[in-house]
Amino acid sequence: MINSGVYVLWLYLPQEERLRVGKLGVFSFPPGVYAYAGSAQRNLRQRLDRHRRLEKRLHWHIDFFRARAQFLGAAVFPGQPKEGECRCARQLSRFTGAYIPAPGLGASDCSCAGHLVYLPGLEPNSIALGHAVHDIELGTAEALTFFDAGD
Ligand SMILES: [Zn+2]
């Protein structure tokens, strides 16, 4: 089994939050569905498990957001190289109404506006997220893995 690739985390913020994102600063996040594009060139499954877990030291930018958001699931593009992460973030930001609430989040080592994208109007359910994945042109996504809401 390929254990590397690009992934999209689906996260849901139940209410508006003002959050400090490490050294990046403080940002306002409206309630709703968010997508985060990342990649792991090894130990992809373990990376996704880490994103899912709440008990951990806050290390990456996304950890600060994840601490307040519900984990809805993840879509995986197996075998995609690290550059695919940026392509994915750009495609997500072209969704209707999408915008980047925290410029630079997840994009310390690339020139993207950010890798966490707010997707207004997207419902936090598997059907809506499944359709959204089909609009990401990045090879074939592996079956969405959904975890219990409220994790
Ligand atoms: Zn990027």
C-alpha cells in the first residue's frame, strides 16, 4: 500500500473563532467547512492519524485551527508529490466563494496564499465533500475516510 501522497483534511468550525496560529498571528475564522491541503512523502497514514488526534503538542499551523475544529474526514491522493499539495490548495481556493482566512497558514515553504481554505456554502456531510473532491483535479482520490463527528 502506498503510504505517501497529498491529502485534503475536511474540518468543520461550529462557531466563529478568533485564533492565534502560532507565530503567524491572530485571525478570525467564520463558522463552516474548511479544507486543508497537505502532503506526506512518507508515513501518510500516521500523519492523518495525527491530524485526527486532539492530544498533541501544537506544532504545525494547522494544529492550532484543528484544536477548535471538528475533523470531518480526509481525501487522499496516493503517490502525489509534494507540489501536488500546492496545486490542490489553489484548486480549492477557486471554489465558489472560497477564501483564505489566514494568509500563510500551511504555506511557510511555498508561495501559496495559504493551504487552509474556507468553503462557504459547503455542508459538512459526506455527499457534499465527496462532490467537492471530484472537482479537485489531482489524480484519483482514494475513498474518503470519515470519522465520527465530534472527535
Ligand atoms: Zn503551497
